[in-house]
Amino acid sequence: MAADKKHFEEVAAFIKEHRSNEAAFEKLYTRLVEETEAQASDAAYKTDLLQVKQKAAEEYNKAKETGGTAWPEFEKFVTGFEKAVIQAMHS
């Protein structure tokens, strides 16, 4: 379990490092996809990650395509990813 907590702490630190820069979306999205693929044993965590990927990431991409600012959608994406990681860390 300690190894799992360390892993989640590393993922949370990665998110925190990149959360204030919208240009880091691709890095964060790539990490989200990697996490989703690596979490075969934790169904709840994987479901949370898939929801972030399918909803928040898609909303961000759509907002980015229409131009203007996509910051609110980026923040929603980052917050959802971070929340899933923190919940998994404490479960």
C-alpha cells in the first residue's frame, strides 16, 4: 500500500507542477491516459479517470477549437484529475 500512496503522491505532484499553465494540457492529458491504462486493478479510480478523460478533456478540446479562452475548461480538467488521484490516495 505504501508504494501505491507514493505513486499517487508523485502523480499529484506532477499535476500541481503543471496545473497553472494551460500549455501543459498535452502533458497532463498524456499522464491521465497512462494512469488510466495502468490502473486495471482499481476499478473506482479507473472509472474516475475515464470520466475526466471523456468529459472534462473533451470539453477543453471543444472550447479550444472554438477559439478564445479555454481556461475554465482546463481548470475543470485539472481539478477533476487531481480529485481522482487524491481520492484514490486516501481510499
